[in-house]
Amino acid sequence: DEGAAATPAPLPAALAAVEEQPVEASLAAMAKCADFRVSGPWVALKCLQREVQSGLALVERQAPPTDSLEKALQEPIEALKRGSPASFAGAAIFCTGVVFFILTLKDVHRFVMLLAQSSNKKNRCESASDDEFLQKMPDAERKAGGREENSLEVTPAPPQQWSVLAIIALTGYRFYTGFLSATWLPYLLAMEGEDLWKEKQSMFMGIAKLIYGGTILLNPVFGLIGDQAVSLSHGVGRRLFVRIGVTLAALGIYICVLSARERDFLSFLSGILVWRLGEAMNDVTTEALVPEMVPQEQYQTASGIKACSFLLGGLVGYTILMVFSDLHYTWLYYAYPIGMFVCAVPSLYLLDKDHPVSQKRQHENSDEESFLQSLVKAYLVPVAYRGGFPRACLAVFVFGLGTAPMFFLLLIVRDLVGITDPVVMQQHFSCGSIVFFCAAALSSCIVAIMDPKKAKQRALNAAQSSPSQASEAGAAPSPVTVATTAEILDQRGRLLVVSMLVFGAIVFLIPGLALLQERESRDHAYYTITAFFGAAFGTSFSLFQDLTWQILPQEVNFANAMGFSVMSRLLGIGLGNFLCGIFLDLSYESGPDGSVSYKPLGYVVMCTFSGLCVLCSTAIASSAIAQAKEVDEEEHFGKKAVAA
């Protein structure tokens, strides 16, 4: 049909439509073509080919090709070749973690072997009668009374005198704890909350603190489990807990790093949980090392060094944050594992004694207790200790309630000192924090130097030189020794009471900054108060630790007891911050320019509450010291009567 042949579009135009239009439009265009009956199958195949190519392109966009995967795997290697500091730090952390994990497996193997040996000995004792068991024992063991020196009956030798450097190494992990406390909660979590949940940053901080508080409550449980582990071997048991704690903390840090990169909120919280569980295991274990390994007359020196290490760690953390404020906060994820490994190595090296603890420190029928019974006992047994330890824990808890103003220095600078410029306010806050930590560390060192053990040693030398004291080995302790011990308790107790009263008085004076009219006067008063505030806190913190060790009975589970003490302190600090935050929130006000602040009345309420808590804790601590002296005198006179 010549007329019909003129109307359809030519074939080249239809083919061009196939290349440019979707399948439906292409088929419609070809239907108008004169040669459609001839080229129809070819056009359909062309459309199918184009759709298959489009689908393959979509798959390639959704799944990275092999070369992209290889490129991603090559990035760390290329970073190492370029010499990036972060890449070298990551490689060093990885290699250190591998070595640390291998050593952890070594301690695990040693612990399992000791556990198997102990179980076999117990089974042999239960399956055989006393006579049959004695006949099968070697002659040396039979002469020793039928008792093999197993892991539950060997009493270690009395602790030897430690040098200052050795005590610094033993308590070195406190330096990392101070650095972590100064940078993790107030800075790193705040920055991560802004990135992960910017619209609800306060909610993110609250959930993180809730996880932190939950791990704190587990301290006594971890301590009790650790004390049961050292019944087989002190060195292996303590090393194993430190290594597992460091490994868990490092794993939690790695989870947080990956979750932060992927903006995964829930995974980040799970990383915090694993991280803080590891830190809790490290805290309760390292807290028990001094009362277990250091002699009692060196407690004051050890407590001063321990407090100074903690405060210096916080000082270093604040200083680095101020000096390197332009660095991205993710550098902390490299600093934490490095600091943790470095500070844990000295204490691990010093845990070289494989003797087990005395059987007296183990609870009766501990093998027959269920998990729930052990869990309850972890919290109830420390409360029943004699010698004032429960009252000391209560005093630490109440004192923690009164330390809240320390954590509101930034708001004090803004609302009471009157500095509203963000840059200047941050500078004054950082400088005030540095002054606080320097004063606290200096006072802790002074407390450590003021060690009355030399006076006690002179009294002991005088007593031993007298003929009346050169008696047989089973004689009771001399009156001079007991009098000197009581004098030491009195001296430390008086110094603790004075430092706590000074701390409470400074807390009451903080709202008075708003009464000064001139800005320069407020600045001078702020730094003066901060210096005395830090000195009083450092002295109180160091002496609290020392007296807690002093009044703690010797035949107890040290890790469980110190875990309970740490839980009391941190629980008081957290609850005090929560209550004082509510007090300040009730005095909230906003300015016409959109600025926010808290009225001085809110600080008056907060500081009044905190000061009263400090005064109450002073009275409780004084009663705890008096009770410890009474128990010590009763034990002394009881031993004297038995000897007579």
C-alpha cells in the first residue's frame, strides 16, 4: 500500500527511539514503522538487552566490585606506608593486644590446671578414709600431719617492706583511671552524643551513665569471684582478672570505635557495657593489691601515692584536652588502650607470687553455696565486718554526696564568676581544673611524706632493746606497740577530720562568689577557692583510703571488701550529682537574648546540701575510727589474757 507506506516513520528514527525511550514507548514507536513485521523480533531483543544492562548496572552500584573490596583492604597497608601516626598507633595496639591475649591464655591454662589439681585432691580425700589416705601419701606429707600444702591451707609469709618506686609501680593503674575519669564521661561521651544523637544528647548521656552505674554495682560480685580465684594461687588469680578486664575493656573500645564510624547507636551502647565491665574487673582487682601485698605500716605512704597517681592522671587528661583542643576527639580511642596496657604491666609484673591465700579468708561451705547465695553474700558480708569498716563505707558514701560542686565548675564559672564568653569561660574552667588537680596531688604527696611509721619503728626498737621485751617468740604484743598504733590512728583521724571540715567550709563559701561586685575580685576568689578545694579533697581522699585499709580486718576477702568500698564511693558521687542537678534545674532561667543560666539561689541550695553531707560524713568517719580503736584494744587485751 503506497499510501500507508508514506505515513509510518522510517526505520532509523524508530531505532533511535528504542535507544532513548523506555520499553513501552519504544514498542509503540516501532508499531508505526513500515518494516515492523520484519524488524519486530530484533527490536524486542534490543529492548531486552538494554534492560539487562540496566539491571547489571544497578547491581554494580549496590554491591561493590572486587576491586573496591581490594582497595578497602589495602587502605591500612597504604596508611602504614605513608607513615600516618594513627596507623602506627593502631598497628602497635593490635600487636600489643595479640601478645597480651597470648599471655592471658597462659594464665588461663595455669588456672585451669590448678583448679583440676585442687578438685582431684578433694575427691581423693572424700573417697578414701583417713587411714587409707595417709598410707597412700608420701612420707614427707605423712610426717607433716597428713596434710598436703594445698591451695587452701598455705598461709603466705608476712609482707615485706616496699620501696617507693615499687609502690608507684603497684598502684600505677590508678594513673590511667584518673586519665579516664577526666576525659571519658565529661568530654568523650558528650562529643559522641552530639554525633550519634544530637537532638537528644542529654538522653544519650543519661543512658551511658546508667550503664556505668550498673557496672559499679557489680564491683562486690567481681571482687568475691576474684577472692575465690586467689584461693588457688594469688598471683595467677589476680593476674587472670586483670588480663581479662583489660581484654574486655579493649574489646569494648573497639566496638565503640566501629559503632561510631557507622553511627550505630545501640552498638555503641553495647560497646560501653563491655568496656565498663572490663574496667570494673580491673578496679576491684587493683584496689585489693595494696592491702594484700603491702605491710600495714606502709598504708599511709601507699594511699598517698595511689591518690597522687589518680590525680596526676586526671591532670594530664585535662592538660592534653586544653593544649590539643584542635584535635578530633577520636584520638582518645588510641590513648585509652595504650595507657591501659602500659599502666597494667607493672602491677602484672609484681604479681609473681603463686602462693594461695589462707583458708581463714574463705567463707565456710563456699563450695555448697548457690550462685544466688554468693551474690547476696557479696553485699552482706562486708556490712558485717568488725572494726568500723561498714561505718567507713557509709562515711565514704555520704562524703561522695557532698562532692557534687567539684563537677559543676564550668557552671560556677558562668553563673557565679560571671564569664559568659564561651572561649574565656572554657579557659577559666580548664585553668581552674588544673589548679584543683595540682593542689590535690600536692596535698596527697605531703600526706604520704607525713608517715608516722618511723615513730612506730623507733618505739618498737626501744621496746626490743629493753630486757623485758626479749622474751620467747610466743609473747603477746607489747604495750608500747599498741600505744603507738593507737597514736597513729589518732593522728590520721584528726588530720582526716580537719581536712573534711575544711572541705565542707569551702563548699559553703562557693555561692559567696556572686556577692563580689568586681570581676577581677571574683576571678581571684575563684582560683583561691579552687586551690584550697583541691588541697582539702586530696588530703581527705588519701586519708580515707588509708584509714579504710587500716580498719579492715586482716582475714577478709580484700577484693570483695574494696569492691564494696569503691561501689559506696562512686554510688555516692553519682547520686549526689543527680540530686544537685535537680536543685540547679529548679533555678533555671533564660535571658532575653536566648542565653541560659542558673540563679545563685540554686547554688545556695546545692552547696548547703553538699556541705551538710560533708559534715555528716565527718561525724560518721570519726565514729568509725573510734570503733576501730575499740576493737583493736579488745583484741590486744584478749591476746594478752590468753598469753598470761
